[in-house]
Amino acid sequence: MKTLRRAQGAIEYLFMLAAALILIAVVLRVITTSLQEITTAVTDYTEYLREKLLQTL
């Protein structure tokens, strides 16, 4: 019986570890996507400001 409990504990630990890794992967994916969108927005805005500045000169 003790071995069965120990094995069940190990399986539960592995499931928790798998869940944690999945959550980390999702968070990294969201952060990466957000950073790409922010970079694109900043680049577009910088280009817009540059064009407006050149038009005023």
C-alpha cells in the first residue's frame, strides 16, 4: 500500500509539473506576441511622426 501511495504522489507531482510548464509556455507566448505588436506599433508611429515632421519643414 505504501508503494501505491508513493507512486500516486509521484504521478500527481508530474501532473502539477506538466501544468506549470504549460502555464509558463502560454505566458511566454502571450508576452512574445505582445512585444511584437508593441514593436510594430512603435515603428509605425515613429514613421508617421517622421513623415509629419518632414512635411512641416
